[in-house]
Amino acid sequence: MNEMTFEQVASQFDPLIKSQIRLYHLTSRFDQYYQAGLLGLWKAYETFDPEKGQFSSYAFLKVRGRILQEFRGEMRRLEKEDNHDPHESFVFQNLSHMDSIPFLEDESLNLYLAHLTENQQRWVMHRIIDLKSEAEIAEMFGVSVYAVKSWRKSAIKKLRLVLNSN
């Protein structure tokens, strides 16, 4: 990548950064996440080893990773504010009118959770509802991250079956 300046690389990978921001519906804070994407691209530009693969694949991972890292940091900062009203949360504030995420009442949620094992329910509650990382969940329950990923995989599979049968 040394044959190109970073400005040229940034111009070339601008669509990648923007697509990742749109993919995760982070457009309400576009500048913040665009900057994070540029930081990821800069890290890829600086640390790329041509012997290990293509730059585009490496850049994709670094850009996406940095944007998601920024999002997780934002979530943690907002969590520390201890906001109890779910309608005032960061996620609800940033939903556009085009987004359609149904608000699940406790009863509805319990109907779906009833189809899952205890570990699968743990994954749903802590990962989806509480926005904890899989590593944090693994630490909470004294299991490996791979075990938590297994819970995720089987929970998603079962929930898809339940949703498709309704």
C-alpha cells in the first residue's frame, strides 16, 4: 500500500466506510462513525502485510471493527448514565421512521423465550437485551466464549423456526 498515499486510499475506500455506517443504522451520528471508520482504515494502511492477503479484506475488517468498537463505547457511556426509560435510550432515539423494530412486551418476549434452553435464554437476555459482549457473558457464567457462541447459534436457529411457523 506504500505506492498510494493515505488520502488516495481513503478516497478509494470511502464507499466502504459509508456502507458500514448505513448497514448498522448509525447515520444519526454519521461524522462520529465516519471518523472511526477512517481511523480503522488508517490502522489497516499502517499495519498491512501483503504476504498475509489482500488489502481490501484487511481494510474491511479494520474499518468495520473500529466502527463497531466506537458504537460499543457509545453504548457503555450511555449505560453509565443509568437511563431507566427504554424509550429514551440511544437505540430508540436513533431509530429513523424507516426502521421497524417491534417493541416486545414482557409477555411476548416470554412466549419466544419459552422455546429456548436456559443457556439460549441467557444469551438472548444478556446479548440482545442488555447489549453485553459474548466475552462478558462467558465471564458471567464461567464458560468459554465458544460456548456462548454455540448458545447464540442454536437460539437464533430456534427463534427463526418459531417466527416462521407463526
